[in-house]
Amino acid sequence: MPHISLPEGLPGILGPMAFRPETAKPLNELADILLRGPSTLSPSERELIATYVSARNDCFFCQTVHGAVAAHHLGGNEQLVLDVKRAPAEADVSDKLKALLAIAGKVQRGGKFVDSEDIARARDLGATDLEIHDTVLIAAAFSMYNRYVDGLATWAPEDPERYREQGARLAQQGYATVTEGATAATR
Amino acid sequence: MAHIPIPEGLPGIRGLFAFRPETAKPLCDLAEVLLHTPGILSMADRELIATYVSAQNDCFYCQTSHGAIAAWHLGGNEQLVGEVKRDFANAAISEKLKALLVIAGKVRQGGKSVSAEDVERAQREGASDLEIHDTVLIAAAFCMYNRYVDGLATWTPENSEGYRQRAAYVAENGYLGIPAIAGKA
């Protein structure tokens, strides 16, 4: 049961977002820019970073829903999402993405863990300053979203099919649109 | 030196706001709602929660800048800010704020660390659902801001007078104008 009275039937972050629309708005804008906005990183790469950080933070809802969005962008390749969560260094992703995932993993532990060698390695493999910036901010932002979702003990469905449907919807329509649609009925 | 070339002369998160104005906007909007919009918790209480979490995360820039804003709201009481950072259980603050700081500290460790007992204690001391929600989100948001600032190794001045002057401006005007003035160090 959630720690506070949240609108019923809304999974994960949607409950607190319906409870407090004033904060939901910037939270969704940030997610849309970081994960879906114009970028030289593909949406699947950015969702994999979000999924990896959420898995390291042991946030079931976030890792499952963003894993589903990533898999949707990857043509349904759920295996690759699992591989990235378990051992990114051995997954079938580019060396550049591996270097960015290493930075994201350091940020998840704490900002000061990122060292200049991590950055130099990513740069050697072709990462731009903006890609490094966005990787750090995605990892930092999911260190927030994960704590928000679990810190209020929100409810998360277990049926993987629900996440596949939601993942497709989020990939196609975006975070602000889907959240607005899902929470409007509770107001 | 920062990990990426951010505009010079802008400390901490302000350099990052200038580097990437698109993300600066929702980051400032969120800070404005959580810290500077009239609510049930005083602005001093909310800035103290932000300062405490930033101190626990060892983020010098965030704990110093928000500590200065908290002190401004407290009529310049920097001593109290120091006490909250060091040992809030024995600081001269309300029992309700102590219970909320316990929750904030748990959120910092990880969302799952918050227990039903922590929340019940805060409710017994008079905290509303909205106050508990905002405490959790302030703590979570500073786990983001702190990682953003330190993860890119931003420049952080040590001179406390600069933080005091800046704090007065932010305390009076809020967070929304920060991206626009990011270029004016």
C-alpha cells in the first residue's frame, strides 16, 4: 500500500503524478526532452540508459516500463534489454553506448565517482559533449524518479503484457501526453 | 575542471543551465514548485530539507547555495542551518520537520528505505500527505541535482559571500529566472 493516499488504479509514478499535477508537469517535460527530444543518441539508447540506472536502483516499475519502451524502439528485442541490465559490457551494443553506460552507472552511485578517464574513454569512442551531458542528466534524473516511485511505496502491476502495451504507447506518444491521458480521469 | 566545456564563470548548476537551456527549464520549474511556491511547509523548511540531502550527498555547491537560501529565510540564522546538516535530531526545529528530515534521509539512501513507521511518525507530528509527498520529491530531486552538478565536475567557488548574495536574490525572486540570467555571472 502506498505511504500516502494516492488515486487508485494508477501504476507507479502515475499515482503521485495525479496526486500532484504541478510537479508532474516539469517531471514529464524533463523526460520528454531527455528521452525523446532531438538528440544524436537514439531513443532506444537513451531508454537503455534509463532502464540500466533504474535496474541498479532496484526500481521495479521504472526498469520494467522503460525497458518496455526500449524494447519497443528495438523492434521488440527484450533480450537485449535484459543483457544491458545484467552486464552492459558484454551486451550487443556499441562501444560508445557501453562507455556511456559506465558513466551512468557511476552517476547512479554518486556524482563524484565519474572520473576523467571515464569521460576520455567515452570521447575516444565518439561521444560528444552533449551526449555525455545528457547521459549524466538521464542517470541523475532516474536517481530521482526511482526514489520518488519507491519512496512513496507506489503500486506496480506484475503482468509483463501491461508494460508492453504501455511501452508502445509511451514510445509513440511521449511522457506528457500519456500521463495527461491516464491521470485526467482522476481529477 | 569540468568534464565538458561549459560557459566560464558560472558556478555549479548555472553553468550546466547555460550549456543546455532545454533541460534547464523543467529543472528550474521543478525547483520553483517544490521550494518557492507558497505551500504548507515554509520555504525555510523546504530549503533545509534540500540542504540536508545535499550535505548527505556531499555536494558542496548545492548544500552551500541552498543552505544560504535557507539561512536567508531564517533571518540569517546560518548556525541553525549548520546544526540541521550536522545533527538535525538535536537542532532547534519542529518535531514535524525532524520527522520529515528522517524521511528525506531515507529517500537519499534509496526509496525502499522509507518505512511505514517513518511515515506514521511524520503523520503523528502533523504532516499532511502533501507535505510527505513534497518531502519525498524534494529529497529525490536533490539526489538528481547533486549528481548532475558533481557528475560533470562543475566549478564551485569557495567564497561564502557570493553564496549569500545569490541566496538573497533567489529567495526573493525564485528559480524561474535562473536560466535567463545564467549568462550574467
